[in-house]
Amino acid sequence: MSEKKIREPLLIELSIPGRRGVRFPEPDVPQAQLPEHLLREDLPLPEVSEVDVIRHFTRLSQYNHAVDTGFYPLGSCTMKYNPKINEDMARLPGFAYIHPLQPEETVQGALALMYHLQKYLAEIVGMPGVSLQPAAGAHGEFTGILIMRAYHRDQGEHQRNKVLVPDSAHGTNPASSAMSGMRVVEIPSDERGNIDLVALKKECDETLAGLMITNPNTLGLFEEHIEEVVNAVHEAGGLVYGDGANLNAFLGIARFGDMGFDIVHLNLHKTFSTPHGGGGPGSGPVAVAEHLKDFLPGPIVDIVEEGDPPTYGFVWPKKSIGRVKAFYGHFGVMVRALTYILMMGQEGLRKVAEMAVLNANYLRVMLQDTYHIPYNRLCKHEFVAEGRWPDAPDIKALDISKRLMDFGFHPPTNYFPLIVKEALMIEPTETESKATLDAFIAAMKQIAREARENPEVLKTAPHNTPFGRVDEVKAARELILTWHDWSTVDSRRSIVDSR
Amino acid sequence: MFVPHTPEEIQEMLRAIGVEKIEDLFADIPEKFRHPKQIDLPPPMTEMEVAEELQHLAEANDNVRDHLLCFLGAGAYYHYIPSVIDHILRRGEFYTAYTPYQPEISQGTLHAIFEFQSMVAALTGMEVANASLYDGATAVAEAVNMAYHVFRGKRPKSVLSPFIHPQYLATVRTYYEHSDREVVVPDLPVEASPEALIEFIDDRTSLVMVAYPDFFGRLYDLQAVADAAHEKGALFGVVANPLALALFKAPGEYGADMVVAEGQPLGIPLSFGGPYLGIFTTRKKLVHKMAGRLIGESVDSRGQRVYVMTLSAREQHIRRARATSNICTNNALMALAATVYMALLGKEGLREVALLNYHKAHYAAQRLSQIQGFELAFPDVPFFNEFVLKTPSSVKDINDFLLDHDILGGYDLSQDFPQLDRHMLLAVTEMISRDDIEFLAEVLEEWVA
Amino acid sequence: MAWQTPENLKYTQNDEWFDPETGRSGITDYAQDQLSDVVYVEFLVDVGDEVQKGDSVATVESVKAAADVYAPVSGKVVEINTDLTDNPEWVNEDPYGKAWMIRLEPTNPEEMNELMDAEAYAQYCEERE
């Protein structure tokens, strides 16, 4: 292991006994006796100074690609710009320094914020009931499936335990259904990328709990027979669950509620501009139609006394499934999303969808002669191209992705959706300019040329990044998951010291 | 504002696509669903206006920094957050990145999470930590799920202490009601120690889980219950307060198979309940059944040490319906906050804060129990920074009076434990001074009078 | 692309092999190639278990995929190759040898007739490319 070259040490390698990063005041109370038999002997954490910490994490940050550093066309992730004002608002002392269990009369501003966010999201999706509690998209899906089950049980239909999921769905859809004990049945897509209606109808029986559908789907295509799909499920007594991951495609233009959806979840960290944080925190509010409002997870915010201003408070929906996490959800994320919605208004939100779809179609058309696009029709906010050519047999989507890094771009989503071979799923979002898109197009075309003329440059990419291709097999076989897994930490420190 | 297109560019792009106008791009949405009635949203605001609006909402709250003296804990704690942490979190390279799927251009996030895993493992005394879950409540729910999968469903029962945070228990019930996972929360007298759970453990039990400290702030030696769980072949789990672990025996020392925690005390603001940090740790031999992202060390094509997401085949994007958990986006930025917090405080600092909490809480407990009508509910059991005080009348009345003096009183336990009518759970952190404790005592004395 | 398909073995549609001589089974060369580098093998049965044809008996994970391994025939599990747990790379290196997974005592020898022979299986692999 000692042969690895080290670009940035780990904290434990920076550690020098006796260093301190921060000090706290001396106790101003008498010392109490400690229960000796319960104390730990050693706390093996690093010892570093404040300067060490700042430089270490600043250097690390510079190894990241981020929306703030460049184009991030990662399909299904909606990596749009995260407005800076959002960050300031979430850190206002009146939001950052309030305790979740404070008396309601002392947090009327926070409750008003949640109430209005519930209301605006309800308006945006056209469904009357909203819970802000789910912590992320997958958590919202799980919540939605629990609502689905609670509704059927309430109707006395305990046998409804089957959830239909299209083969183009995000992995979280079947996983969320399975986690709640539902039986998952996969439905194929047809040749236009829509859900296969015949296969769907075959599964519409008395065990059907519902359908989970992403619209537009993960191919970026609007479900052309959405009305028929919804009707088929409803006629069989099932509910239609909408995965709102792709809401950026028709924000302010169409609404889930108008299309007959019963439950949807939204990703505030995609559509509503809150940052992804390197993997969260997100926020996955769930919206439901009138007949499901009573089943929402609690508590939710409502007006408990009319007035000017009204008094807000927490209430429990009558047949609530219960809570799905502690407290009320990711409040800090809600502050950011509300800030965004207030700045955009209806006009602004519609413009988001329009420009997101314009950008995606522009890229699609400009790349369609160079990359095969298996479902090549008007797309919404994203589209899926194939990262392979018959005359460049060794090149895979992964090679194209790695080569894109050399041009300063984050690669598209790879190998998803599963129904396209060597998939490159491209979502530019509305916040990218034509100039950025043109530069991306040029890079993609150059890569396509290189694939034929100089495939080696793709196979060995990236070249211009601080790190080269990573050996994932070694990671999985050796399983070094903490620095305690090193057999000889000390020998490593000497390596660092002698650099 | 955040859309850069000029009218000329829009025209040019439309021409390239081969459509006339923007509306044509939405022709695939059935006409009847397009352009609904006016959506009822307020007119757009400028940044200047929205800042004022939000400031107004924020000011409508009484916050614990500027207005209220906070003795409230119960799962969310007011601790000092050194300045460094937010400076790191506000680096756009960290907070505007996605999940590190492409390791070559995500080493910042990956390296930091590896450090998070390492320090969390050290703190809990465990071998492996994942890259985070949503919060303490969902971490307990994932522990129940993992134990179920470890035994492939053959041991459907989980025995959870009734003195785990009531909202965590409620979350677990929501998750698994009507599923084949059987969640048993024995109805025990509040005085009961963890050994009282032993009689509920049988060969159908996959997991026995206790809180450390428990919801009442109490700390017990966990060896007997851990051994009893193992004797029956079950896993032993602990939900801990990570700050307490700086001082007290790590659950790993008791042989815990899973240690989960709410990571909020490690440098994360109260923020009205979230986002916080779900900590999840386990033994290496169980790692394949663990939920969530996991970072491992490897090497790149240039011979450099690198970090990368590993064992991904456990996760939903590969296993789909067969995955143990559905978790995808987690709370990575909060894990970064905790990483910077643990790094900055380090070995000595973390212990120092834990000791401050311990001493102040004990001083407060002693001072408050001298007031007529007030006494400690569990005077003989060690505690960390939270304790239960028996009060002479309803906690609500007392808290109303305290609030009139700008004191945020303790948690009213009668909400969850009917037998603990007139019992208040108080938290005392390093943010509370001796004078603050004196002030609380005086106001309570005034109330008694 | 050609994959090894030893003549003496029988094959399933899910890419398991079965040796009627020894009762051993595992996954085929084609299967290991599709999975790429195997990093983890987990057994879902214990010695002494009775399994039906098609029951999941093991899980194999690579860095990019996870696959269930099914019992090629019904029978009693008489031996498990637990060495694989520590040496998952054997599945790639020697799928028909060191990487055998379980040994079964078939309870219904009739089922063996339903399995493919080497020639049919080789063709089946080619068809899927």
C-alpha cells in the first residue's frame, strides 16, 4: 500500500499530538464526579490546527467539479445553478437558531414559511395536500407508497399489494416499493419510449395498488398516452404515483393534478434550486389529491386561528400514516426553496421549464448526427444518447464520459436508463447559456472523431484532471473503509513527512 | 435572473431545432393539460425584496441565540459551532456538487467522506461507517431493516427499548407497520434499566436496540444486554448521542453490531429540526447488508491514492427491488459539517466540550433539585447533559412562566409518557453559563413563591 | 467472442452450470464475463437445506452489477464452497473449477433433462450478444 502517491494527506496524517483547532472556555461551575466505570479510555481522533483544517478542506474542495465551477449535464439530477441568496436566507438567525420543539407561538415565522411552501407547491402541482417531511426523493417515494397502502387498507382492500414500475424508472422506485413490502412488477417501454399500454393493462387487476411513473420519463420523453395510462390504473382501482424528479420539464406549464395523478413527490434539490451538497441534504415533499389528504405523514402546518396575521400550528391529518422522520423535514432546504419560488413567481417558473426544454432539444438536435439517439423525438428537459459506434468497437460510454472531463465538463449520467445500451443521459438545465452548450457540443463532436482516429486518448482519459481513472475493483476487494483499516499507519506518516 | 438566454439566442436555437416558437416544444403535452388556469403564486420578487420578506419571517421567530435561554434538548441541541465550519460548507465546490459518481473530479467530497467514516468509526468504536443517512430516526429504522436482512427474514423481530427517542420509535412504526418486520417496544416502568429488555429476546429476534444516553439522558453499562442479545444469536444495536461518546465508553466496546446516531450535536445548527445527520456504523462482516453510500480507498491510473464509492452493488441503482434500502441522496453536506467539527475540535476539544456539558448539566441538576417541590427523577443513574426533573405542577404551566422570562424550558415528558406527568427533561450544553443556571433557578423559585 | 462451455456440464438459462457427475454447480464463463470483476459472493443457503430448482442459493456482486445464483436442479445442499467468500476473484479466474459454489444431491434426476448441453448453451450465449 505504501507505493501510493499522496496528493493530499488525510487528517490523521496531518495530526501532531498537542495541536488544537479550537478552544472552549474553562468551566464556570464546580466539577462533578465522573462515573469511572462508564468512561472511555482513548479517543483516537486527529489533532490539527485551525490553519491545517482550513487549508486541508480548501485544497480538497478544489478537487471537486461543481455547478459553481462548470457545466454539469448530469441527466435526471437537474444540476441547475443554486442562487446564493438562498444560502444567506437559510442562515438567518431566526431560522438557523430555532429549536424544533419550541412552543408554536415562538416560531410563527417558520410555521408561516412552511405553510406557504406547502400552499405554493400544492398550486404548482395542482394537488391540494402537501407534507414537507420527507428528507429526499427516495424518502418521498417510500412515503407515497405507504400512503397508497394506507388508502387501500382504509377501503378494506388489503389484497392490493402490487406496484407497477416501468423498466425505465429510477432504481429508487422499485426499491421504495419493495421496502414497504409491496410486490414490484416491471412494465416494458414501447418503441416510442412510452409505457407499453398492453402490458400495463394486463397487470391492472384487483391486486393492483398502483403505478409509479416518472413523467416525463427518464428518456426525457413526455408520456404520450398519459390520460389512458392514468385511466387504466384508476379503473382497476389503483392509484397513480408520480415521481416528480423531472418536474423541471413542465414547471408552470402542466400540472400532475390536472393529469389525474394521486400522489407525487417533488425534489426541492432538483427543481427548486436547492444545492445537492455533494450528495444531500435534499428534500422530497409529497403532494396528494383530495381523497388522500387524510393519510399524509404528520405533522403538517395549518392555520389554527384566523386573523391578521393568522396563527399557524402543527396538525395531524386524520388517518395519517404517522411520521417518517424526526421533527418536520429539512427545514433549511425549505427556506431555500421558498426563496426561489418567491423570486421566480409563476412567470419565472414557466420560463425555467421553457429554457430547460429549449436547451435539451438544442443539444439533442445538434448532437443527433454524431451520436445515436434511440428515441429521437421532441424531448423535454433531457434526452438519452448512445455512447457507442459500430466503427469504434472498443469505445464505451464510460470512455466518452472520462474524456469529457478533459474539456472541463462533468459527464452525463452513464448506464441509465437501463433500456438504452451505453446510455449517456444529458440534462443541461435552464441556467446554461448557448455559449456553454456550443462548447459542450464541440467537445462531444471532437470526442466522436477521436473515438475513430485516436481511441487510446479516450481509453486513457481523463488527462487534464488532478486524478486519473480509479481502480474500483481494488477498492471493492481490499475494502479499506477507514484509516483504521491500514495495517501500518505509522509507515504512511513517514511517507508524508518525507515528501 | 438565473436564465441567461437573450431573445436572439432563443430564436437561433429554435431555428436549429426546427420549430417556430417555444410553445411548439411542448406540443407533446396534451392540449387540455397545457397552460392551466393562473397558478396562485405571488408576483416575482427581486433579490432585494425577497431578502426583506424572508428577514421578516425570520424575525417573527424567537431564536435561542438572540432571544431565548435554551434548556430544551430532546433530540436537538444548541451547541457552539466554530466559525470555520460554515466557511468550509459555503465553498461552492462542496455544496454545489452532486453525489461523487465520477471519482476523478470528486476527490474533495470522497476524501472528506472517507475521513468522516474514519472519525465516526473511532468515536463509536466500530469498524465501518456509511456516508450518512437522513437523521437519527431514519437511522434506527434502517438498523431494524438491516438486521431483518442479515437473517434473511428468518428472524423477523426487533426489540427496541421504550426509552429510545419517541419520534424515532414512531418513525420505525410508520416504516414497518403492516410489513413482516415485527417491532417490539416493551412497556417497561420508567425506572427500568436496559437489562429489562433481556426477557423479550428470543431466537426470532434479529436486533436488540437501546439508546445511549437514553431519552431521559441516562447512561447505563450495556454489557449485560449486549451479551444477552448475542447469546440468543441476535444483533445488538445502540442509538447514541455522538458528543457523549467523546467521554463515555464507545458502544463498540460493549460489542455492539450497529451504532447509529443523530449527528446534529457535531456542528450542525438547530434549524427547526433539519437538515441533520444520520450516522450509521456496523461491523465489517456485516457491511454488505448496510444501507447507504460507502467510500473506500484505492489507487488511480497514475499511482495516486484516491477514494471512490464502493460496494455499490448493494444499492438501489443496481439492485432495484432487491436492494436492502431505497436510500439515494443522503445528508452528505451535513456529514462534511461533522467532519470539519470533529477535525477542528479533535481528540482534546471534543472531550473538552463533552466535559463542559457534563459538568454544567450536573451543576444545574443539583441547583434545580434544591428548589422546593423540584427533585431529580433518577438521582442514582449517571447522565450526560440531560436529566429529568420532577416538577410540583404541570410542565406546561411552568414553561409558560419561564417563556415570559425568555427562558425556553425543558421538554414536557407527559406528551409521550402519561406516567411522567409533571416531569421535565432539561438539556444543559456548553452554551449555558452558571449565571444562566442561576437565573433559571431564580425564576423557578419565583414561580414556586 | 467465445466462452468456455465444458462438454461434461449441463447449463441453465440463467447461466448456471451443473456437473451431473459430482453434483457441483456454479456460474458460467459467460456469466462471469457479463458481471466483470466479481468482488463479493454470498451464500443464501446452508448445508442440509433442501432447495427447489430455481431457488436463490447465492448472490454474486461485481463493481457494477449484482446477480442471483439459482439452484440448477432440486436437491439437498451437501457442501458449500465457503472459500469463495474470501476469494471472489476465483469466479472470474476459474468459474468451472475453483469457483464451484454449492454441491447438490439431486432429488429429482428427471430435471437434469431440462438443462442445456454444452453445444446448445454455447449457441444460447452467442444469441444474446
